[in-house]
Amino acid sequence: MRKIKYIKSIRLINFQSHKDNTIELAKGLNVIVGPSDSGKTAIIRAIIWVLFDEPLGDSIIRIGADEATVIITMYDGSYVKKSRKNRAVYEIYDSLTGKKEEYQGSKGDVKKKVANILGLRFSSDNEKDSYNIHDQLSPPFLISEGPAGKAQAIGKLVGIDILDEAVADTRKDIVQKKQAINASLVKKEELQETISNFDYLEDEKLLLFKIEENIKVSKSLISKLERLKTIQEDFLSTKDAIDTIKKTIENLKQILKGEEYIKELDSLTLKLQSFNSYLKLQGDISKQINENKEILEKSQVIIQNEEIVTELDKKNKRYSDLLKLLESVNDTKNKKKTQEETFNKLAFLEVIDLEEITNLNDKLVKVSSILQNKRKIEEDLRNKESIVAKLKKLDHVNEISNETNVLIDRYEKLKRFLDESKNNSLRIDKGRVYISNTKKEVENIAKIYAKELKNSGRCPTCLSEIDDIRVEKIVSELEV
């Protein structure tokens, strides 16, 4: 049984004629009395305004104010507060849950929550047909209703209307379920008829299973085929490389004779070393020859000076005589007679200048030194005549040196060619081993591939059936 709720107080703020007025109500019957136009009806309008949002607009706002507010408080502590300024704003507090909610506007959900807080009951789905509100122009409560209406009203007031609603809902659900069952049966028959049209699918399933198995085998064969193609491409590229190497070997056939050239070059190298020693000796001898030429040139000067030396010897002798005479003159200086005799002896020497004699004496000393050097040079020339005789055989040394340089260049080139030939030989050997291994691997894979094709009996590309002849032809195309 539903618990009856009672309004404890109603507060009106700037609502029509009420500026701020609170009306306290008791649990039970409450009578509001007063003169006309004192605001009694405004209290009922305030309750209806909170419940049903009527009247609409701003007519409920007291003149001079910009906002109206009504607060309805229940004895259980719950309350509903509605304010309106530009639009309606609800504040609902439920004491059972302790939850406070605010809403903008007065939608259906808001009105239901307000009715639940206030404990209102409705006679129909129309939210305005409430058993809790009755105006003065309405007929007496339940008297004007028939038996069914009275029973319904009493049931809703005491809470047994829930049973009627449950029965009605149950009947409705039963009808809906029966309709659903009938529709399901019809659909079942349609599906069974449809399924009967697909009886052949079992055979198709077996065929599909076989096709899937063939596809797996084909995928395996295709992967092996791709591997074979890759191996074939590697084999062809290796074959091209071998052909290139063969051409290189053909071009390098003359290089195989390089060992003989190397021996010849070794011999030429020894000769070159001896030629180099001869060249060095030639350089030393040429240097000595140049020095000897200078000495010979100096010797020519010495030969020319021999006559001067002879002349100087004569003059020196005369100079010695003069010195002796001078000594005697000094001894007989005070003796006139001796002087006269001395001057008579020296009469033929008047043309000789004493200074010239001194210069000649210096030249004589120099010429003596030159003659001594000349003798040494002549001795060196005699020692080197044998060397010069040996060098007469080396007139073609420069030509031999040039030929040797050419041979050295040829030796270096041949040596490089031999190194490249050895490397190419190693590469050829590796290529032959790789080709041999590749051929073996291709043959093994071709055998496996042929076996798989024979077992499957289908073409790897179009999945059509093939015979052994076609299998052999496919395998033969893989041979390289």
C-alpha cells in the first residue's frame, strides 16, 4: 500500500499578489479563509503552476518584480522549488536518496519527478487528471463516476492498481509473445523450405574441401616454382658471369706466357743493375774527366808559362848578380874607384827596373807551385787512362737504359695481368662449384616438383587435371 504524503508548507515569493508569504499546512484537512481578492486562489494557482506549468508566460510574476518563486515542502523533508525569470527552473530534493537535482524547463520527465515527490495519483494517462486536485466547478468526487471508475479510483488511491496494470501488461505481453511465436513458426517453415533447397551443399562441401586441399598443394607447388624460378635466374646470371669470365680468359691467353717474360725480365733486371753500376761509374768518370779537362786547361796555361819561367830564370840570375853587385857596392860605398868599376859593370843593366825584378820573383814562386800541381795532374791522368779505355765499350749505355725501362714497364704490366688472371681463375673455380651445386639443387627440386605434380594431378596455375606427359613437359621447362 502506498504511503500518503502531506504538504507541510507552501512559500510564495513575488507570485501574483504574494510578495513573500509562507502557508503552513497540517496533516489532514486544511481550510484557507479570507476576504475576496486576498490571494486564496493564488495559493491553488501556485500549486498547479508547480505541477502542470500553468499558466504559461510571465503573468504569475508580481508587478514590480522580475522573478517569481514557489517552494512546496513535504513532511518527509522533500521539496520542489520552481522559479521563473526568463525561463522555468526546477530544483527537486528527495529526502529518501538525499539527492538534489536542477532542471531547465518543464519537460515530461520533470513533471513526473515533481508528481512523485508530491505523491500525486492520476486517473488516466493525462497528467492533468489527478485524484489529488479538484477545483470548485468539478462534480463531486466519485459520485458522478460509474462502478468501474469508482473501483479504478479507489484501487489507485490504495495502490492496488498496480495489480491491474500488471495483469494488463501480462495480457499484452502474452499477445505479443503469441504473435512472435506464430511469426517464428512461419519463419521456421520458410527457413526449412529454404534449407531444403540447399541439400546439395553437403556434396559441395566435400568438393570445397578437396579444392582447399588442392589449393594448399598448389600454393606449395607455386612457392616451389617461384623458388625454382629464382634459382633459374641465379643460374642464368651465374652463367652470364661465367661467359664473361671465359671471354676475359680468352683475352688473357697471352698472359699465361708471362712466367717466361718474368724470367726474361729477371735476367734483364740483373743486366739493368750492372748497367746502373756502369752508369754510376760512367758518371764518376765523367766527373773526373771534367775535372781533368779543367786541369788540362790549367796545364795549357802552365805550358805557356814555361817560357815565362825560363825568362824569369834568366832575369833571376841577373837579379842575383845584381844583388851581389849591390853588396859589393855597399862594401865599397865609400870607395869611389870601386863604385866607378861597379857602375861600369852595371851599365848594360840600366834598362832593368828593380820593381819589375821583384814582381818576376813572385811570379816565379807561383809558377813553381803550378808546375808541382801539373806533375800531380799528369800522374792522375795516367791512372785514369785505363778507366777511359774501359768506358769506350759503353757508348750505347743510354740506348740500353731506355730499352731496360721499356722492359720494366712490360714486366709491371705482365705482373698485374698475372695477378688478375689468378683472381679470375679463383672466381671461375668458385663459379663452377656454385653452378654444380645449383644444378644439383635444381635437379632435386625438379624431381620433388614432378612428384608433387603427379600426386596432385592438377596444373599449378589453372588447377585443371593433367597427365604424366604434361607433368614431364612442365618439369622439362624448368631444366636449364
